[in-house]
Amino acid sequence: MPTPAPAPLLTDPVHEGPTDPTVVYDPDGGRWHMFYTQRRADAPDAGVEWVHGTAIGHAVGPDGREWTYAGALFEDGDTWWAPEILRHDGTWHMYVTFLEGVRGDWTGPAEIRHYTSTDLVEWTYRSTLDLDSERAIDAAVHRLDDGTWRMWFKDETRDSHIHTADSPDLLEWKTTGAAVDDRGQEGPTVFELGGVGWMVTDGWSGLLVHRSTDLRSWHPQPMPLLAAPGRRAFDEALGHHAMALPQGDDEAYLYYFTHPGGGRRSAVQVARLTVRDGWLRCDRDHPFDYAPDPARTPAFRGGEA
């Protein structure tokens, strides 16, 4: 019998609003870490202020199944969203969205900042990326076949399309144009599974999927993921802003958040991704063995694969 994932996988004990999850494994400490946007679902305001003034929540666990709240980063009254975290040459890198203060609407400048760490606890500011946009958010990073790195991000000044920047060293970045411009979307996650590359984004009515053979040119998949409510606890809503963690070449785990009941409160869930008939598939209601394995996890997420 499968050992299913807990549902929900994670809730936030402080503000009840975990979103935009990222999961990595720390080989030095032997623990899994989840970082997420800590939305203030318990805030009394009636507008969108509760989605601002957010810190980055942090949880840890021995097996990726049970999580213990480990505090928050950037609890300074400004707005921090969507941490992207990867490991290279023993150093952890975080690319995180920053907005000054607490906004009452969805306008105003936004930027992506770069931090580094050796232990996933203490983080050092390195730079604010110049991405040729006054409102760049939601970074995703993956290595290309030539050894350089590519970042995908949402450019809200250009119709909320997904744009790119390239770097030889994760430090200096140069914009390289649009990657996906068929419609507005956000929260990209980019990964390889079944011998090809995939980009999953939040289209606000399910998760959109694009396929690539080189991580440069992208082709839309006609079927979105998680576009209908699931049946598990706290999963009876659309899936939003996901992160994929490959486990070898035949499956991956998709971490995403939902708003169960349609309110402000959110929960993080995990479902299984596979490739069938050339398309990415995700049945959130289908039982599966959930046991994240460092030996099958990509090295830049802290694993050994």
C-alpha cells in the first residue's frame, strides 16, 4: 500500500497563509527545508495589505513529510515573496522578490534580490538584480546544458509574461528576452523530467505547462494541471504557484498551495508528477508513495542525483 503524503503537507502556525513553497535538502544537516511566502491571512484589513508586509517562512523536517516551524526570514515590515533556493559548490543561493513596505494595491516597484548562505539559516545580501524592469518578481533558476545558469521571472511591466536572464556564475545576470509570452502568468518552476524540460506556471485558473527540449524554446501543453478542486483535506481548490522536485527521471513531486474554502487561509500540498504520452500529468487525488529521497534529488536542490 502507498504511504500517502500528509494533506495538508504544511500549514503556517503564525499567520495561516503559507504560499509559494520551495523545498530543498541540506546534506550537511541531513534535513529537508521548506521556505515559503508567509502571507498574513489573519490580518484585519479588507484590501490586499495582507498579501504584503510578508516575511519568508521556514520549516524543517527529517523526511519531507513532517515539518517543524523554524521561524521566518526578513521580518522587517517590508514585503518578501517567492523564495527560489539552490545549492552550487557548497553555497546556497536565494533569489527572493522584494517590495518596500506594505502596499494597498498591486502597483509600485518590485525587484529580485540575491542572498547566499552556508547553512540555510544565516543569509548574506549579495545584490539586487538589474532585470530591465521596474517590477520583476518570482524567480526560477536552472542550469543550461552549456554550464551557464538561466533565470525565468515574471515581468509585470511587459504584460506579466515570463522573461529570462542568464549568468555564468549565479552572481552577474544579463536579460535575454521573453521565454513565454502567450498570456499573463506567474510563479515559474523549471525542471527536467522524462528526458525533456518543463515549465509550470500559475495561470490563476490552474497551472499552465510548457515543454522544451533545450530549456530555451517552449511549447504549450493543452491541458493545465490542478485546474479542478481535489478531494484531500485542504485541497478542495485550484492549485497555485508551484515548485517541482524531480526524483530521478520518471517522477517528480509538485509542491503547491491552495486556498481551501476560497478564503485567505492557505495550505501547502504535494502531488506526484509523471510524463505520459509526451505530456506532463498530475492526479492530486491518486494515492502515491511520498518519500523524498536525497539520492534521487538534483544536486542543485541539495541532493545527489
